Amino acid sequence: MISTTTDGVKLSHHALRSGILALLLFLSYSSVFTVDNAKASSSEAAAALFQDKWWRSIRKDMWQWEGADWAVISTALERIENASGVRRYGDKVDTIVKYGPGNWIYEWNQIAETAYKQGLEFEQEGDQAAARKYFLEAAIYYTQASYPHFRDSHSKAALSRAFEMYRRAGRYFEMPLEEWKLEVDGVGFSAFIHLPQVSSSDSLAVIMKTGGMDVLSTEYYPLSETINHAGAVMIAYDSPGTGNDGIVDREYDKHHVAVLKRILKDPRFDSDRIGVWSESLAGLTAVKLAIGDYRESVAAAVNSCGPMHALYAMEITGGVPEGYDVHKLVDSYRSGDLSPDQISKFNQAMLNPALKAMLIDFQGETFTDRVRSNPENVLDLLSKSLPISLVEQGRLSKKNITNTPILTINTHSDPLVPQVESQMATDVSVQGRLMIYSDYGGHCVSRSEIPVIMEWLAYHLKLDSLGNLVESNREE
């Protein structure tokens, strides 16, 4: 069942499948939908077989959705699991340190190179569809070789190859892939423009798409097809620090702003129909755009499972111990007024078992990398993560501060996002919608929820193919 907690309306699952949810989009006040009987799992969920022995999350469903061949991936995972060698974490099979057989990057590089060579063969034969398929597979495998995209030489080399393969596949998209080279804070990054095939000369709606801190812009080709078939443009790019040398800081949305400015200068695009769709830790950026200086240029914003505060304030793992004023402490640390003993004492007080576990988890290490923090210094990490919080920035203190519609969507038990934060992020909009999936937990909803998000975006961006889009996607 799907029900709303604000207006008393109850809809059956069949009603949603028929597109009646679109009628509710006319309502102008914030509402909360709880979705039951969902036959899916978190987008970052790993099968039970891979949960305990693996440091990284083995995202079978997501990788298959992207276009990867699970049989091919399985061979690489088997080699990693069965290899012998010094592991960074002795109980985690995917942490062999030396580059070579059994090393995560090495084994994914092998299957990526095989897919690339297959793509070349089909390219030489003139079979563009098959060439595209294998170049896309190569892009996925090189992307996962780099995952979670740290800065060592082998990861960066795999990352470079992932972008190269995606560009190569892009030659054979229905409309050839375009690429913008942009720069923020002296750091370059790419935005990939996926254009629809249209006969009209009318300006086009645009959806700006980003993943979180460990999902790359090379992983959204299937979504680009869905968006293009709805008559809109998808522009995929990466947040600071993911696939580039940027830094996540208070202005986490700086890449989004740069892309938005470029869109507004392009006459092909309709400046009144620009949507932004950000997920995982980057979900915050969609909310920030919708309430920030460029909110008049954003027609709709999707925040998919974005943390707003508790993660950045380290409240997820217990918060700052009693006796400390976190703001005074951080200010003193930044100004150099704390002695090494004072810093060490605070770090020891903070390092409870939950925080220790999070800091060595792949997501924790990824976050530490993105904010350029010293992993041995908890206070340094806190001083860099706390300013990212939209609560700390005072941006979520009032309701109904923007007319830009915001959809927040998540599971009911996201370990990184307390539901109250999702509510706060939604309530800043006069046209806010909070959709919570109650039948599965974990961080982020699955890719099977894309039709629901697309239906909402299609309404607000005035896409002509709203009904057909929803039905065709749900049939798939």
C-alpha cells in the first residue's frame, strides 16, 4: 500500500502503477508517502554471500542494471577471493595490497581489457551496437576497478580508462555523446551530455545527474536512455573528489553550480525546465541548489537518500562526548590554539567502537578521502565535515522557503540518514514530497524506483511522454 500522512488519501499499488500518483503532484503542500510491499533492496545492498568477507560493497543488482555481465564479474571475484597474499584487512578478501593477481584493481582491469578488445573487434567489423555494448562494459569494469576511487596510481589509471571507454561507447549512442570540460577551484572535471533524438527545434528539458561519493558518471547510461526517451537531456557529472581532484567542503554543490551556469548559456536547453537529481551523499547538493542562489533556475530537485547533518556532525556514531563544546573546539583547532595533548584527548574520547568501525569501513574511508582529512585525527575530520551540514549552515531552519519542488526518497532505515533529516530537507519546499520505502532498509532505494522518480520529474519538467514513460518502465 501507499499512503500519505497529511491528506488522508490512500492509494492502492495498482493506482500507483496506473500513474495516478501524478494527480497528487498538483498538491502544493508537503506530504509523506510510505511505500510497502516493495520487491527490491537498497541500491548499495550486497548479497548475503558477499556481506562479511568483503570490504567493498558487492553491488550485483546495480552493476547488472548498468549493463555488466555478472558471469564475467563472478570470475574476477572468485580470483580475488581465492588469491593468497598480504591483505590490508586480514578478514576482507578484496584488500590484497600488492598489485597483481588477486588484487581488486588488477582483476577488474583484466575483465575490462577483455571487454575493450571485444569492442574493438566489433568496431572493426562495423557492428556499432555490439561495439557500444562492450565499450560500455569496459567502462563499467574499469570504473569498478577504481572503486571507491582513491588517489593511488593504479586507481587513477583505471579511472582514466573508464572515462576513455565511456567516450568510446558514446560515439555509438543514438545521439553521439558530448563532453564539457569544466573547472572549479582550479580542478577540472567532465560533464557528459546525453541528447535525445528529437525532430522539433524546441529547446529541451535537462536533468542534471550525479551519484554519491563512490558512484561515477560512467554508470548511468541506462538512465540516460530512460531520460532521453522521455524527450529530455541527461547531463551526468561527478561531485568534488569523485573521479577528480576536488574537495568536498561547505560548497559541496560547486560542481552543480558550474554545470547549471553552462546549461543556462546553451540555447538548446530550456532554462525553465531544468531538474537536478542527486543521490547518496550528494543528495544534499540537490536540496542546496533548490534553496540557494540559483533556485529560480531549478524547476525540480530530487534528493535520493542524502544525509543533511548527523553524518557530518558524527552524531551517527554517538556524537561529541559531554563536556565539549563542538563549535568552540573546532574553532580552536582551526586557529591552532589546541595543544597536541588536547587534540589527542578529544580523539580518544570520540573513538568509541562504532566510530572506529565506521572509519575503517569503505564508506568511512571514502568520506575521509573526499574531505582530505587525516584519518588518524578525528578532530581534523570533524572540523572538515561539520561545515558541510545544511543544519550547521542554517539552511534547514525554516519551512517553505522555496517554491522549487523537492522530492526526497529513501528507505525507512537508512543507517546514514535519520528520517527526520529527510523530512527537514523536504519541508523547505512549498511543494515538498517525502517518499519512504518501508519494506527494505539500507542506504538508498534501488534502481527499480527510477520510474517513480521519473514520473515526478516528468510532471514538473513538462515532459510530453509522462504516461507512456511510467508504464513502459514499470513493464520492464
